[in-house]
Amino acid sequence: MMLNLQFYSPEEEVFYPVFEQKNIRLFVKRDDLIHPFISGNKWRKLKYNLLKASANQQNHLVTFGGAYSNHLLATAAAGSKFGFKTTAFVRGEEVNNSLLSLCKIHGMHLIFTSRDAYKNKKQLFDEHFSHNPKAYFIDEGGAGKEAELGCREIITELKQNYDYIFCAAGTGTTSAGIINAIDLNKLDSIFVMVPVLKGGIFLKNDIEPLLINNSNYLLLDQYHFGGYAKTTPELIQFIKDFTSKTGILLDPVYTGKAMFAIQDLAQQDFFKANSKILMIHTGGIFGILGMLDKF
Ligand SMILES: *Cc1c(COP(=O)(O)O)cnc(C)c1O
């Protein structure tokens, strides 16, 4: 199988009042433009998994996620595009929603799994696929070494240098790839990780095994807005304002929180004048469709 893995993700300068007032330049790495459903960092995390499966002659991707997982939809859409069968173990009792419908349209087979059984993913895989040499295991959220490797390319593709690079974090795998690439390429950029869940400081421990060196980076744990997938009127108001003035759509779960952090720090004069800041737009735009009633 030939995989054509060329995708479009430009770096764009974006103009928004607070940055202009403070003489700061904001750029966005548009990983959201990679694909409507294999979006952003989920593509980065899948890429080396697809290459490995393909090299092993395995044509059936088997993965795991919750009923609203961007990773499930990305895997379904990547499977149909690149000629893999796809199966997902979905956490919890059977439900239907627009994300799962899109997974099914892309040909993904869904197996709803009790929360208890879901905890042991290797066992689930073995129970259903140990007899099937064509099946390739991809962990929940695409996590793993291949994912970290793919995320390094967000940095190696960059065409200019930045003082700060910001990214929203869930598991921190994407951040680990970014930190490693900054380190390996000896860039001066300061990486700032914005956890979207409460207690995000623990991500430091989670990503440590993925880091090549003991690199410096910042983790800001005050921009979770109540926790994973939680929002506040202030966050929603900011997303509306930002999108209406820039044309760049942010989602309330990940990218909205990261961009909020950047503008909040700019307001507080955290950045020196003439700083260049890059926000990694990790995609996830589909997530906004389930939350439109908040806007
Ligand atoms: C999954 C996801 C993230 C989180 O990535 P991690 O590698 O788990 O930190 C960030 N942004 C978007 C849009 C996502 O879908």
C-alpha cells in the first residue's frame, strides 16, 4: 500500500486587538487545516502508527476511546482514506451521537464496552483479535512512542523562530513531542503547555518518560475553566470574539483554552514587546458541534 502523507498546515500571522496594543506578534500553526476529521494533532499521532501497520502488512486498525473522542473520528477517517479497516472499543453503554455516526459512515466498526472491561485495553484486544495477525493495536487517544515522534514534526516544519510556543494539553503526548523537537533542534523557543483539565500539574509526571532530556518548559495549570470539557461564559465570550475578529475557529475543549491563556498573559504584560508567539492549532473543531448550545 502506498501512503501519501503530504498535508497542508501553514503558519499564519493573526491580528487581534490585545496583541496589537501590546506590540506582540501572534502566529498560528494551522494543524486544524490538515483534514476536517483527521484533525490536528490526531493526525500527527496516527502518522507513524499507519506507517508501522503498513510495514507490518497489518490492514486493520483497532483502537479505543470515549463516545466524544476526536481520536476515534480521526482513526475512522484515516482508515477510509488510507485503506485500513477500523474497529473501536467505545467506553460505556451504547449511545448515538454525530461523532459516532461519522465514524460509522467512514466504515468504523464500533464495539460498546462496559467501563470495567474498558479499563484493560490489551485484554480486550487479545480477546477479540489475538487470532488476527492483520490487527494493529492503537492505544486510547493514539498515545505512545509513535505519537510522540509524529508530534515532533509540528516543530521541524516551522519556517521561522518564535519566542514562545503554546499548545493545549490533554494527555501531554503532543507537548512531549514538541518539547523533544525544540530540544533536538536546539531552538530557543520557550514551550508553554496549557492543560485543559483540572490538576494538570500531574501531566509533568506523565510526560517525563517521553522526554529525551530534562528540558525546560512552562506548564500553566490555571486555564482549565473547571475541568475537561467544562466552560464558563467568559471562555465562550472570548471564543466568539476571537473567531469573529480573526476567522479562526477555536473549540471550547482544547484550543479555546490555549488561546485564552495567550491573550490573558498578553493583557498582564507577561510578554516583552516585539515577542513572537506561536499557537499550535491542534484542530478538534468537530468538538464544537456538540457544544453549540453554549454559544
Ligand atoms: C486530543 C487533543 C489535544 C490533546 O492532545 P494530547 O496529546 O493528549 O495532549 C489537544 N487539542 C485537540 C484539538 C485535541 O483533539
